[in-house]
Amino acid sequence: MRSHPGRHVTFVIGLVITLALVATAAVSLVYTPRDPLEMSIAGRLQGPTLAYPLGTDQFGRDLLSRVMRGAITSILVGVIAVGIGMLVGVVFGMLSGYFGGWLDEGFMRLVDAVQGFPAILSALLLAAVFRPTLTISMIAIGVAFLPVFARLTRASFLEFRDRDFVVAARALGAGDGAVIGRHIMPNTLPPLIVQATISFPVAILAEAGLSYLGLGTQPPNPSWGLMLREAQAFLGLNPWYAIFPGGAIAVTVLGLNLLGDGLRDLLDPKTMA
Amino acid sequence: MQRYVVRRIAALAATLVFVSLLVFAVVRVLPGDPALIILGLEANPDSVARVRQELGLDRPMPVQYAQWVGRALRGDLGRSIQYDLPVSTLILTRLTVTLPLTLLAAGLMIGAAIPLGVFAATRHRRWGDYLTMTLSQLGVAVPGFWAGLLLILFFSVHLGWVQAGGFDGWGQGVWPALRSLLMPAAALGLFQFAVLARTTRSAVLEVLREEYVKTARAKGLAERRVLFRHALRNALIPIVTVAGVQLGQLLAGSIILESVFYLPGLGRLTLAAISARDLPVVQGVVLFVASMIVMVNAAVDILYGLLDPRIRYG
């Protein structure tokens, strides 16, 4: 028996937080209480007030507006980084699992090697060669996701490539492309979708970390990690400056994790004990 | 048995070749001239030519790769432009901070996560379980560097108990050094702690459903003995695997925490090297850390095979 999604507490809380995140990002495209880039030297490093509900930063910019705009960066990086990892990983896993042999062996060793490069390490190397940018952080995070997507896809292909329906399709004259694209690929999608939802909050955490180090989003653009980097110098003067952007990250990641856990429970009856 | 280990080591060697190729590719093959990166775009052509010759950039690509790997295997990772010291010396010096930080974080993580995970499993679907799982949800959601900032805010800025960071080295004694690593290690281990607690809980829960646990209970063994002798022992295999893989993650994560707490480790060395265009240092550190992570992962894999024959012959 499957429980009704509306009664699954984890799922509902996760969904509400995630919708709030998306709504915040969408609203901030057309409206923020103040211009997130507008400076005011007189109103620097204020705590929360009526005029500035989350206070201001070292240039007197409105933190609420900046935290709102930061949601866009997080969503953008999450989607693009997971997209990169998934796309490249699926291609690797597909070729590995379908063709097997030396190709498989080679690709899998390459995937093992890529596993040695967490996002932070690739970002350091790429930033040293090209200068740090948001694009580089997205690529670095995406590369870090490659192994898990490659392994998942490979496992599915190994499972399905000798099944009757695949053998039948081949016997009817379907080429490799058609067998992969039309017959095996659709079966590999459910675990990939679950993995993508799990990876999304991880990507947001990674972006925040890279921006904190100065390897991601560059000033004056708002990013939660970058705000924390700037806030650290003023911990004694305005502690709220370090609390709100970090809170935004934590709540977002919590919401996405709960949503992912809920989805997995609802989609996979096996985990329902 | 022996064949399994030999096969895994051969795979590790192949993986390490790929690691070195990836680092080399990013630095050398991707567009961008290391000499220009080091000297800046406005450098005069003579010095560019000199640096290119010093770095061996005027030779064919495969020759450069072979020379670079050959030297790296002998422990020669090149020379820092900024410090004019061998990169390997710099790495070894900074490791005296990064490695203890990583190991301390791992110790805290394992010491807290395993008992908590076992506790949650024995209180399955009761308040103790829910409380532990809520804690671990929070641990997974809070970024480590923010946890570090909050610790500084509370213990240093608010209470004034400890200094907000910095590291005076091991010369002052082991205890003061460890004390300045304690907050960073706690923040570093938080995420992995939460993951490991969840892993432990589900591994123990799974084992507790096994027939041999029922048999042990039916024999009339005390619950404590059933739990530690029969259940936890078998649950340890997945726990050790996850913990092993986490070691590599902690090593990478220490790069961020060193920045939060101003610790002179590998991470700060590399970040400073990026600002100073000290490419050999960045290249050396990345090669070193990536190789360490790959080797730890392979060691865990081999250990897993030794512990569980089903993997070895599967």
C-alpha cells in the first residue's frame, strides 16, 4: 500500500520549503524590497530593523534583498551542475555498460580517477588556470557528480542489456542506437531521477563552499556563500550578517533533502518498512 | 584471494595514471599558457621564453607528461615560484596541520556517529530514534564552514573562551595545538558525522532483522551481548566502507575549514598560490590530494573484499 503524498510529513515539509525557495527566487527576479546592489555608507552593518528586516552588509546593502537574489544563484548552480554531471555520467555509464570489455574497464578506471576530484579540488585547479568564476564552480561541481551517475547508468545497462525484450528488439533488426535509446534508456531513468534530487542540495552546499573560498560567484553579485565570506570580517560588529545567509543555505538544503527522502519513500515501496 | 588483491592494485595503478593525466590535461592541454598564467598577460616575450624553457614547456606534450610523472613518482613535484622551495617540502610542512585536522575530524565523527546510530537503531520508531534522525538531518543541511563561523561567533566573539582561529604549531606542545584544531575539526566532521550516523542506524537495523540475531536472542543471550557481539560486528562492514570513503571527503573539506579558522594547512597554501599565480604549487597539491583520495578509496575497496568474501568472488 502506498501512503498518500499529502500525508507523508517529510515529503510535505520538503515540498513546502522547496516551493518557498523557488517562489523567492522567482519573485526576486521582478521584485526585491531594495536594489540588492545599492550601497549606503551611512547604513552599514546594521542589525535587523523595520526598514532592513535582515540588516545590512559592510556597504549598507539590504541583506534581505541580497539573500532573496542569492536563491537564484543557488538554483541555477544546482540545475546546471547536476545537469553536467548527469549528462556526461550517463554517456560514460551507457557506453561502459552496453559495450563492456576494455572500453568498460577503461571508462571505469577514469571514473575512479574522477572520484579523486571533489568539487573543491577541481575548482582549485581550474581557478588557478582560468581565474575563478561562477562557470568554473559549476563545472567543478558537475564533474564531482559524474562518477555516481556513470555507475548508476552502467549498472542499469548491465541489468537490461541481455533481457528478452532487448534481445528481441535486436533480433528484429534494431541497431545499437535504437536499442540503447528506445529500449534500455527509458528503464534507467527512475534511479537517475532519484539521484538527481539527492544531488541537487549537495550541489547547493558545494557552490556555497566554493563561493565562500572566493572560487565561485564573484562580487558584487549576491551568493549565500560569498556573503558568508564577507560577513566573517565583521562577526563582532554585526553577527546577523553571518547568520541569515547561512540559515538560508541550511533551510534550503534541509527542504530539498526532505523532499528527496519523501520522494524516494513514495516512489519505492521497498523502503517502506 | 591473492588474485583479488593483485587485480585491485593493478586497477589502482591505472586509476592513478588517469588522475595524473587529468591534472596534466587541465594545466597543459586546455587553452592557456602556464608561462603566461605565471607571469601575467603583460609579460615581455623574453621572460616568457625563459620560463617556458625552465618549465620544459618547449618540448612535445608526451615528453613533458612523462618527465612530469617520472619526477612526481620520485617525490619531485616542481618548485614553488612564490617561495622558491620544492613543492613537496611545502606540502609536507603544511600536512602537519591538514592531516591532524582531518584525522581529528574523523575521530570525532566516528566516535559520535557509531554510538548514536546504534542508539537510534535500538530505539527504532521511538523518540530516541526520531531525535537522532532529526539531528542528522540538520547535520547534513548545515554547511561545515557556516558551522565553523557559528562556533567562532559563539565561543570566541560571544563568550571569549577561545581565540577565533590560527595555529601556533606543534612546538608549543601537543595539547595547545590539538585545542586549536578542535573547533575546526568539529565543524569539518559535522556533515560526515550525520551521514555516518544514518548509515550506522540502517546497517544495524538491517542486521537486527537477521535470523542469527533471532537465534542469539532465542538462546537467551542478554540484549547488550546480542547487540555488540552479533549485530554490530556484522553491521560494521558497510559502516567501515562509508567511513573510509569519508576520509577522502574530510581531507578535501579541510581546505574550506582551514580558511574559516586561518589554519596554515594545504588549503590555505593552495588558495594563496592561486592568488600568487604559483601554478606548480596548485598542480602539486591537487595531484597529491586526488591521489590520496583515490588510494584511500582503493584501500577501503580491498579491505571490503577481505572482510566479505561475497564481494571478492562476486
